[in-house]
Amino acid sequence: MSETMATETAREAPPFPQDRTCPYQPPAGYDEFRGKGEVHRATLYDGTEAWVVSAYAAARELLADAGRLSADRQDDGYPIVSERMEGIKYQPPSFVGMDPPEHNRHRRMMLAEFSVKSVAALRPRIQALVDEYIDEMLQHGGPLDLVPAFSLPVPSRVICEILGVPYADHTFFQEASQNLVQADSPEQALQSVGELSVYFDDMISKYLQEPGPGMIGRLAGDKVAGGELYKHELIMNALMLLIAGHETTASMITLSVITLLQHPDQLALLRKDEALIGPAVEELLRYLSIADIAGARVAARDFEAGGHLIREGEGVIVANSLANRDPSVFPDPDRFDIGRGNRHHVAFGYGVHQCLGQNLARAELEIALPALFNRIPGLRLAVDVDDLKLRDGGTVQGVNELLITWGDR
């Protein structure tokens, strides 16, 4: 046994994930993973152990190698990071829970709607929606909750139009999505998956009878009807994209507003030069790293990483909040600096499973944030940051409520 492995085994494996106490900083307990090697043992919520990858180079190397790491959550060794995930472990996977070549086959079917060209064509529509909701905010006046007033409906309407989901059903699917990603029990998570699955089953059945809109309509009429895609596969892919398409971007918008307001020097730079919005969004993605558990994998074979032998069947979590704060790649990593100009973070993952919707997420943030701060120049928090109720570490990071105000209120 190497000295590195002996040292790691001798001390108690710290818990992972942990809850944040600041909306834009990793948990203080993650210091045990930082600067002390590339790979560490960690204790999951149920007492089982997994490996946590904290170094940027190791994170990219492993995420790029599907031969070493599998995304199959039905594998017995897959690291379950919260109790709620127990409820959906054995549900049919979406494409993100598949390995190549099956993963690649599914992903290719959905690329068209999320390509750089398609997202560029969507920008005027995104701008119109952003302006519509800011108009309503200004008419209402502050204080108000930014999440239901702006952060949630903008990406929700965009992903609905892309997928072909009626936005009139938003109350149902937003509540079901929240109940899934923030479920209090495995049973609640399973119930939410069931409700959403029935919803998409009915929709796809309808689109098989008559042409339907969006990506779901296209794939139902082409791939499902043509026998290239099973109906249940389209159900799970659509379910995943709907949830990811509004939950993650909504969280990013809200946390980005908090972060910029808490760093007025950086907000002033952005207001002075809107050309900085691209670099600012990249720095926000790196700094916030809201999908810290998306890098959960299981070892597909024995391999060595960071001086440790990782055995086939052991859980591995590539923690992007740690990789994105690696000082060897991001000097002074805990400093928020919109002039950093580094787009090579792993907030969207890396390799074959790199986020399908990253072009869309970037566009939504690049349009939403300048519009908010330009049209509401006096925008400020109406609550102390220390009083915000943060989500637990086992889900998409964020807050469910953010009171803001402006003017004299």
C-alpha cells in the first residue's frame, strides 16, 4: 500500500455532499478535500464510502474516459448521494444515465434543438420573454420574489417551446420537478417521476396520432413511430430535459443576482462594459458550480488515480465545485473575478456527458442578467444573505425564494 493510500485510510472519510452556508461558496468542510491530493475517500449520507475527485486535471481526464467511469445509476456501486435518490435508482434511465454507444445514439437525436445555430436563432425570443417579465416586475413594484417573477418562468417557457410542452401546464410540472429534485423521501421522488412520466406518456401518445410541436413532436413522429426509439426512452429523455432546462438555469439566474449584488465592484465593471457579460457568465458558472453531484459515476474497471487504486464497482464523484476551485488552474480561486476570462471550467461537466443544454444556458444568462441590472438599476436584496434558506447539498444548489426590491422601497 502506498503512503498516500495509507494516510487516506487512516483518517475518517469526511462527508459528501455537505450543505452550503453561503449561496456562492462551497461548504467549509470541503477544505478537507482541497490541496491535499487529487482523489479522496468520502462518506455518503448512508454511511457507505465513495471516491471524490477534487483536482481539475483528474476531473477532466476521468470524465473524458467512459471506459473507466460508468454513468449507470442502476449499478450496485453507483454513489447515491441523498435519500431521495434511492426512490429513482431503478427507474428507466434517461440518456444521461447511459454509457456509450447507447448514450451517443440518444444524444445525437436531440442535438439539433440545442446546437449553437439553433440557440442563436432563439436569442430574440429569449430577449422578448426577459423583457416581458421585467415589465411585469416594474409594474408590480418591489419588494417581490425574484424566483417566481423572473428566474423560473423565463427558462421554463424557453424549454417548453423547445420541447413542445404546453406552458399552460407549468404549475403542474414545476411543482412535480421541485418535488423530485428536493424530495423529502424516496417515496416522494418516485411519486414525482411517476406523475411526470404519465404526463409525457399522454403527450407522446397524442403526438403519435397527430403531428406535435417541438423536439418531442419531432422525435415521436420520426424516431418512435419509425421504431428507432422506444416510447419509454423518449419519456425519460423529455422528463430529464424539462427538469434540467428550467431548474438549473433558474437557480443560476437567482444565485448570479445574489453574487453580483454581493460583489458590487464586479457588478460596476459589468455595468460599465456589457462586453464583459460573456466572461462574467463563465466566471459565475465556475464560481457557483450548482450541479456539484452531477459527476456521480461508478468505476467500470480497476484503475489508478491520484495515487489511489480505484476498484471496479466503487463509487466515484467528480465534484465540480472543487475542480473549479483548483488553484493550479484558477489562481486565487475563491475570488469572484469577471475578468478572469477562463471558459475551461467543468460546471457543465466534460467528455461525452457534457451538458447538452450548455449553449442555451449561456444564452439565457447572457440575456437575463444585463437586462435585469440595466432596466432596474436600483435592484437590491430585500433580505440579508445570511437569512437565505439554501437547498441541501444533495440537489441542485440554490434558493427557492429571493426577495428583491428597488427604488425607495
